[in-house]
Amino acid sequence: YRSYQPRFGLAYQITDKTVFRSSFGVFANLYGGNQQGPTGATGNWPYTFPQGVSGVNNGIPATFLENPFPGPSVGSTVPLDCSQCLNVEHSSTRNGYVEEWTGSVQRQITPSTMFEADYFGSHGVKEWSQVIDNVAAVPGTDSYLNRVQWPNFASYVSNDYAESMSWYDGLSGKLQKHYSQGLTLLISYTWSHAIDQNDSLGTGQTFYQCCLLANNTRFNLQAFKGGAGFDIRHVFSAAYTYDIPGNTGNKLV
């Protein structure tokens, strides 16, 4: 049921020139890196551990893909400091999703001119983040390894902690004139606010997740709730095209 993604739409004609539209949808927030993170063998001691070979096949080929590691596997007798540990908190390992909803009113002013007012909202649920939970509980002048809970592990043990949230609310107005009498016009203004608990940037090839600093007893994610780093409150844009009546050789005109 966590992959259930319903979408609904509603359109209602109030008058001959006025239409109301609304929609709601749920979208899974997944891409390849998310799925590989919790399932790949990334050093989850003692269940899996990495092995590597180098300096082979420089002369006569002796190492082949069918058997790159001759002999039994040899693991580490102590936990390895992995740079990307897996999440050890099972209840927070899940697929994130985004809820989106809209409401709009369109009004025809002239046969070629339309005004539209829109509201758009979204809520990101169970989004991934890195929680820096293995930190020193108290300050000191000695090595911080003497004051952390798990000194043999990296600073983020609950990696890929899928409990972060995000919010967005936006209001926009648009005036659009289709081509008539040589003129097309499009003017829009958006007033919005993006809120989250940590920022992230993702593409098809790479992704980056920022970190949340937490103590060793609880994850106070609400303390990190605030305006997103990519929040843009006001956006205004305008575009027009006008065909000058008649021909002219004046460059300025």
C-alpha cells in the first residue's frame, strides 16, 4: 500500500466564461540511487563487507570475472568505518512520496484573453536524509572518539533516515492573450513559500543529501524545520510578441 499513487481531478463550469478546476495526486519519490542505497553491499558489517583486487592481469591473464577472489572470503574481525553505512533504524526505512493538490479558476475576459488564479500545494512525506547521530554527547578537549556511542563507526549510523518532511504553498495569477490584432501576451506572478527540514539536490546521475545533526537519544527533526535554501517567494514574468503594422526600414522601430 505504500506504493499506492491515486490521482483525482475535478472540473466544474460555473458560467459560460468561468471554470473551476481542482486535483489531488500522490507520487512516489524514488529514483535509482534511492533503491541502490539500502540494497547494495556498501559495508554493512558483519553481514556484508567489500573486497577489492588491483594490479592483476598486467602480464599473462590469471584473474577472471568468474572467480576474482580465489579462496574463502576473509572479513574484518572488527567493525569497519564505512563511509556510507546503511540505516539501522528499520521503522524509518521506507519509500518516500509526495502529496500534491491544486485549485484554479479560469475566466474568459474577451474571446482571446483569459485570466487564471491558481493555488498549488505539496507535502513530501518520508523523504531521505542523513542523520549525524554518532556524535560526541558532551564537549571536551580529548579525542571525540572517547565521547561517542560507537567509536568504530562513522558519524552517521542511521543513514538514509526516511523521516524528513517538506512543504510548499503557492498562489499565482496569470493573464494570457492569444494571438489577435498582431499581439500575444503572457503575464504571470507567483507568491510561494517552500519549507523543509533539510535541502537536497538530485539529478539523473548524482544526488546529494544534506545532514541533520542529532544527539544520541532522539532525532528532533522539527528543530530543523524552516525555509528551504531554494525558496523563492516572488516570481514575476512577462512575455509579448507584437507584429508592427506595415513594413518599415527603420532599425529602431
